[in-house]
Amino acid sequence: MRNPQLNSNGELTHLLSIEGLPRAVITHILDTASSFLKVSHRDVKKVPLLRGKSVFNVFFENSTRTRTTFEIAAKRLSADVINLDVTRSSTAKGETLLDTVDNLVAMHADMFVVRHAASGAPHLIAGHLRRLGRNDVHVVNAGDGQHAHPTQGLLDMYTIRHYKKDFADLTVAIVGDILHSRVARSDIHALTTLGAAEVRAVGPQTLLPTAIEKMGVRVCHDLLAGIRDCDVVIMLRLQNERMNGALLPSAREYFSCYGLTPAMLALAKPDAIVMHPGPMNRGVEIDSDVADGPQAVILPQVTFGIAVRMAVMGILAGN
Amino acid sequence: MKKQALQIRNARLIDPKSGFDGLGDLFIAEGRIAAIGPPPTGLTAARQIDAAGLIACPGLVDLSSRLGGIEPELNAAVAGGVTSLACPPDTKPPLDEPGLVERLVRRSATLGLARVYPIGALTQQLAGEKLAEMNGLARAGCIGFSQARQAIVDTQLLLRAMQYAATFGYAVRLRPQDQFLAREGTAHDGEVAARLGLAGIPVAAETVAIATALQLASQTGVRLHLSRLSSAAGVALVRAAKASGMQLSCDVAIHHLHLSEMDIGYFDSNARLDPPLRSASDRDALRTAVREGLAAICSDHTPVDADGKQLPFAEALPGATGVELLLPLTLQWAAQEKLPLALALARITCDPAGILGIEAGSLAVGSPADICLFDPEECWRVTPETLRSQGKNTPFLGYQMSGRVRMTLIDGRIVFAA
């Protein structure tokens, strides 16, 4: 079975998941992002790469932040950007996902940026486009259920490479609700593909998927052991609805066991960086002293995110 | 006395029940098997069918086939060589009223295709709250009772249901899955679910439900059948219970003999099944259980229309079409395991007939002449066009099958010929 996001030449036609992407493709995206980062610092923050192209942001699940960064990225590439808030329109009238896609294809969309609450929805759309023979329409997964958030994974890699240069000797701890996190899955695939020495999945058993170790990570239930001598700490957001009830007794207890405090961070390497996909819950997964401290690179992640999304869209449009 | 008879000539006859496997002629008179081998005196074959190169075996008996549209699905059944099938009660509306069962029995009898044996609802509306009128349902034609895919959460009610069924000697069929452990789950709780971000159904969902069912059944003495085992641990519980002397039967869906969680691939909604496809070692344990005769095979035929499958994996409806694949997939399993055909065919003929307690699945003289004639060598590819069922949903789409039904007879009548 061919990876559905690569064409017969091994080029990227959709970005659905980091899983199965060759290392060279990931590195190419990161290198391209470097050149786009400079665009964002110019007076005229635009390049004409996607001029005349229509990028549809199709968000079946609310997200102002991610949608905005995709919108900025597409506009800096000179694309026409159309934002559809599908949660409030067609699906509420009973239209199926693929009906919506057919309609947007009829409007001559060149690229879909899709967010959906169900794992695999972008794969379904990409498969549908393939059956329609529309290889000229590209899909970017902007987060599907608990499966993948590949542009977040890529921007995390960009950030790590920016600060740490090489992946070979890195120990990376991913801390928190990995069970429900598409970011964690994308980060794990990216880090193992790029050859990080050790990736640790840190959290209570209720927040770690069964068989997560099959993804090439070391499981730590104890934050102390999980964070010790790390180069990179990626903190995950704990959704409000998970805090009180069956998975965790309370946000307070979670913070006392898995919250990143300055004392905890002191166990990591002195030059360790702290990342977070945002939005943060201060005092739940991360202490403000850490979030605002010198080791946090959370805001640079956002800046790099735009360059990485520009790179992804630019590469897809060229293939 | 002179009888008009049908003679099937030159077939390789396989009767799994007796173990007979050899070339010969089969004589059918008055809807029953009159003789195997030389014709009995006084019998002239008015009609002959040359079956050289074909295998004649008893018509297949399917322990679970859902009938969306009755006529197309029964046509699909006979095209798959199935002459008797048990229909689970999760029809719309569910089979919890004798009138509904009578209508189904009458309608299917009128069609004269595969024989339909309804399984009645164990509880009203399958809601797991009040017992259904089992006696009335049995009089209307139900040959057992189940909850289909629903669970009875209230264990006291489950005990009562078993006690009541045992009172009349009715069989109770349970699909063992704890509904709390399976809540929101759509795939085996293993490495594929972890990777794809799908909510998992742990093996414990099956073992907890089996353990509960076994405890309650042994207390009541009810005839218990466990439907569609999916895990090695589940098989182990059943094996241990049988070893301790408990009367118990079970089945495995044909898909689970061949596929594992890996076959979900990139979110293939055709591989969204209930119970979920589990790990390769679970699949191996299921194959062993079926080989040993611990479990029979069923098609778990569940036609789902395209709209129900063209959805993200977790939103897609579970189930696969299977009644036309039951024979070739059983043959494939037999070939892979290097099993004698008589043994493999027993799992889809006499074994399920015994579980259902029906007169079927045998070529013995005097048995109903329900016959499946198939070409074991014929290769074909599974495509929507090659399936007669209204459900085109199968994880085997595009697969090459070997073995195809050429003719199906019920009571000696030809109900399908290709």
C-alpha cells in the first residue's frame, strides 16, 4: 500500500501525517521554512508562489489560532484564502463531509486545509480526490481527532533544530495527555524519523495509549525520571473536560504530579528548552515561572509555525 | 414404486459430518437425499447434472447473516452456497414481537431461497430492561435468543433472562462485549489504535463479558452460545469452560480468521468491524480454535450502504458483507492451514447446524437435499459487481478468491445456478 500522501515519484501531494514521510522530505520542508522565515521579517511580507491559487480553510472543529496561522501563511504566499466555518453551516444541515468537499472542488479550490474531530478525516478526503482523479487538489491536515497534527509536528522540529542543531544526541520528553494528543503522535513520528536518541512519553497510565511503546518511545509514569537530563521538554495541553473525572482526580493533583515547575525543570539539562503547542493552562500543566522563563521557546514556536506552513503549502503547490 | 429423481453425476462428494470424501453420484428424490453411489432400485433419474470437476457438499449453514433487503440478501446467500442462515434480532424494528417473526418467516418461505431461522430478541427492544416474550417468539419460529450487538448491562436481568430461557430449553446467544470497556471504542486497543489515534476496545471488554456469561450460564444450565470471539484470551476462557464440562458453543466471524488490526491500513472503514479486528496473535488463536473444532465459523454478514462507510473511520457503521465470501475464505483458510476439506467444511455446515439444532449440514440419506456445488479451482476477484448482496462493504474488495459456487439446491430444487 503506497503512502497516500506521496505520488508515484515519492513527492508530497498531501500532508496528512508525519508517519511514513521520508527523512529527506521532512528536512526539505524544514530547509524551505528557513528561507520563508526571512520573508516574514521583510517590509513586504509576500512572495508570489501561490498567486491565483485558492486555499480553502475548512474547519469542522473550532480553532481560531491554527486557522489564523494557516491564513497568514497562505496570504504571505499570495494565495486567495477562503475561510469556511463548517461547524455552523452545511454539516448542521446534514451535508456529509464528502458532499462538502465536492462542492468546494466545484468552486475550484486548489488546496484544502482541513481540521476535523474524527481521526482519519483528511485521509478520507484525499482518497476521495484520488478517486475523482483530482491530483491537482491538495489536502493539508490541520489536525484530525487524536491522530495527527503534522504542521505542528514540523514546526516543533523546526524549533528543536533551531535551538539544538542536531537530533542525533537529543533526549526529548513529551509530557501529559498523550492519549488524546494528535500533536504528541506527530512529534513522536517526526522525532523517530529524524533520529532523536530517545523520546520519552511521560504521564499517568490513564493518559497514555496502550502499546504506545510500539511507536518507539520509552514510557515513564514518573515526571522526575521522565525529565531527567532531557534536552527538550514538550508539554501538552490538558483539556478542561479531562481534568475532573475518570482520567484524573483533579487539575490540582495533576499539577502536583506532572506540572512543570522550575524545580522539576532543574532536573533537565541546563540548556534544555521548553515547548508547548498552546494554548497553555498556566498552573495546570505548566507553572508561569517556566512558561515565561528563559528556557521557554513557546512564542518562537508560533513564529516558526507560519514559515513552516508556508513551506508546506509552497511545496505541495509545486508538486 | 417409481420415484422421479435428480442425479448429480461425477462430483467429488464431501460430507463433513460422516467424513466421507470421494467421487460418486448423488440421488435426490422428494426433496431429500435418496442415495449416494449406485442408484437405489426403483429409482430413475429423470434429470441429471454433470458435476465433473465440482465438489458437492451440504449447503452451508450460516450462524449470523443480517438481511437488509430480504430478497437481495437471500439471493446473495444462495449465490454463496448458503442454504440455512440464522438472522440476528437487530432488524428494524427488532425481532421482539411474535408478529414480526411470523412475517419474516412467511416472507422468506415465500421466496423459497435460503431457509431463514430467526433469532429472537432476549429483551424488549433489545434494551436490556425487560424480558421479551420468548415463548411466543419461539412459537413464531425463533430458534434461540440474543441481544445482537447490544449488551445487557444489568447482570441480574441477564441472570433472569438465562433462567427464563433455560426453563423452556431455549438457547441464548451472546456477543460478549462489556459496554463500558468498549465505550466509544472503534478499534482494538493496541498499536494501530495508538498510532492512528482511534479510541480502543481492550481485550478485557471481551473477557469480562465472557466470564460474566459463563458464571451466570453455569448457574442456570442454559444452553449458551458465544458469538464472534475476537481474542486469544477469550478463546482461552471458552476452552477452559468446555474442559470443565460446561455445555457451550461459540463462533468466529470469517473476517477475523484472516485479518488483523493491521488491515485497517490508512483508516479503511471497510475494516471497521464489530468486534474489532485484533492483533495477529489473536487471529492465530482464533484459527487454532476453529481448527480444533472449539468454534464454528459464521459470515457475520452485515450489508452497509456506501453512505454508511464513506465516513471517517470512527463515524462509519461497523460490519462487512460476508455471506458470498464465507465459502472461498473458508477454503483459503483450509489451504493455508493444510486442512482436509471435510474438516474445514464442517465448520460451515454440520457444526453450525448442530449449534442451531436444525436438520441441515449433512449428505446422509434421508437428509434434506440442500446442496452446494462449487468449483474449488475457479478464481475470481471481489468487486462490487461480483457481489449480489446490496452491501458492497468488505475489507476483501480487490482480493483474489479461489472457489466459486456453481449451483445451490434447497429441498432438491435449484435455487441458484451460475
